[in-house]
Amino acid sequence: MTVQLHNVSHEYNYGKVQALRGINLDIRAGQFVAIMGASGSGKSTLLHLIAGLTQPRDGDVIVLGHHLGKLSDNDLTLFRRRNIGLIFQAFNLLPTMTALENVMLPLIIDGKSKREIRARGEHLLRLVQLTDRMDHRPDELSGGQQQRVAIARALMNEAPVLLADEPTGNLDSKSGEDILYLLRELVERENRTMVMVTHDPRAAAYADRIITLSDGQISEELGIVAEVMVS
Amino acid sequence: MSVKHALLGLLTENPKHGYDLKRDFDDRLGDIWNLNYGQIYTTLERLVRDGLVELFDEVSQEDRPDKKIYRITSSGRNELRHWLVQPLKHEPRTLRDELFLKLLFIDLTDPELILQQIREQHSVYMAHMMQLTNRKYQIDGSARRAIENTHDDTERRRIERNRLVSLVVLDAALFHAEADIRWLKHSEARIKELV
């Protein structure tokens, strides 16, 4: 199991806001899971817990066999850097860097030289169909292209787990769809595990499993059996 | 939608018999439009009667009636061309949902009854959207691969056209399901507020 949550509860504001209540969830390797729910339902909290950005008040979060609550701060940072790729609604690219430099950033932070990682950065930008935009800065790219750079960046450290928070929230309908197609293709081709938070039913429908949260609890779960491909 | 024009359109490609027409139609529009053999054969009879389609060949089959192969006539091609340039009807489609009726008669002192139905219906639409999206993803993927593997421009254009039609049709179904989901969510909030 790639991600396991055992009886996880979390609260904010000294217990005044109960964000999650007794969540049990198993996510297998290679699954594309969408987490849906209204604002305040706890879906972003759930993503932050899996990313190790927040520790739960109760219960265990186990990612790739590691109990995140038992790791030291340093180990947790290292674990996240090597195993988790994050994709945000706001892209979060550095404006002064080119697309290629943004993509290479996670490994530059990890102490690798640009020379040794350049080929991988270029390969990933080709993978997200930005071959001719490698030297462009974020303000020279469309929203959809910026999100593609952010996806390539999330893949740079070869993280087996990708976490996306409303990845199409800032994009028009068609660009958003292209991003979702790309994410699903990456999950399948590169055997990644993807957890995506979204409030958009059309985005969620790209997943092979949809979990809906209401008031901090799982209120509904849907899955799909892959259809036989029709040419 | 017009079965007559759908069959005329399919017959412009090449002569076909009823089974071919059903298969070709399902390949392209089967996700949203269930056309049965009965409709195909009665429409073919009418098209022959009106001179828009003619019998092209009859192939004898063992233990079964002869297979009739039809082709489009020049009048049929004119009719299709005329229909293609006609403006669409500018009328909103009929909006009818069983929920309207239930709301009229259900006891709203126990709102959980109707809210439960709304939640169940929501799951049905969401599962439907997953299936449609899965189908769209598969069609898109196999079209992309087929285009990569062909060097024939005519074949490439044919694949592109079929891909476009399938995606547009599936998108229509997806946008409608999404609208239904949004409407159900909105209605749920409205009922909770009223009761």
C-alpha cells in the first residue's frame, strides 16, 4: 500500500474546528484518487497530512511504509523531497528562472549540479510537450504551460507519489482538460500514485477512484473498472 | 435528431447493409444515442421509397434471409447537403426530471427522504461521468497512437474526424451530467435551508 491513513483525526484552532474525524484510507500504488468535498470539508487537510506538511492530532499516516509522525523534522523534509511531488493551483514557479531551471530546482536544492541533471529536465519538458519553451520565463508562458512546467518539476525527483491541490483551478476548461489528460497518462505510463484534491466533478472524473468528504468524514466512495479499450 | 440523415451520412462513405450501419453509428454516437435495428430498417425502407437510397446488392446467406446492401442516390446526396446547411432549431430542450414531481408530493417534514434520493442521484451522475471520461481517455489515446502510426494523410484525416466527433459527443454528455450534479447540489442546499 502506498498511502495508509489509520483512524486519522485533525483539528484546528485548539479543537474548535474539527477538520477530519477518524479517517481510514488505503491507496494502492498506481492509483489515481480524487478527493472531493465542499469548502471546509477537510480535503486540503487530508492532502497536507499525506504530504507530511501537517501532523494529525490522532491516528497514523503511513506513506511508502514510513510512519510520517515518527520521522524527525530533518528526515521528514528529506523523505518529502525524494518521495513526494507537489502540484498546486497557483503553479508556484520562480519568476526569475526559465522553465528548465524551475524544473531542475528540486534536484539543485538536493545538491546536484545543473550539468548532471539538465538532460533529465529537458526530457521532462519534452514529456509535457514544452520542447520549444524550455528557455521561457513563467510570465512568457500561458497558464496551462506554467502548470505543465510545475508538473515536470514535480516529476524531477522521480517521486512515486504525486499530490495535486486543485491543479486545474486557475485554467480554462480546455487547458484544464489537457492537464488532466497528462496527469492520468503520467500515472499510467510512469506508474505513479496520484492524489488530487478538487471540487470540480469533471476533473475528479479523470481519477479511477473518487472519495468525497463531508464534515471531515468519508461520505462516499466511487471507483471505476477499466473498460476494454475500443479502437 | 434525424435517423434519416444519420443513415444518409453513413452511406456517403460506401454502400452498407443494416448491420454495418448499426456498427458504424454505434462507433461514433453510441455513447449518447441508442439506435436499434428496428429504427434502422424502417428508416431504410422509407429512404428507398423516397428514392434517397437504393438497393445496391443482395448477398445470399445460409439459413438466413439475403443480406441487402444499400447505397445513397444522387437525390439522397442532395437531401443530405441541404440538411447540413439548415440552421439548428433554436428551441431549448425539454427539461423534465422526476425530482420535480417528487418534490410536489413528498412530505417535507422529513427532508431526509428527499435528501437521500438527491445524494444517491448525485452518485449515479458522478459514476456516469467517470465512465464517460474513461471512454474519452481511451478514444483519445487510441486515436493519438493510430495517427502516430499512419503515414497516409487521408487515413489520418479520417481518424482525426472520428476522434473529434467522439470527443464532442462525449463532452456534451459530460457537461450535461456536470450541470445535473451542480443542480442537485444546489437543490440539496435549498431544501436544507427551507426545511
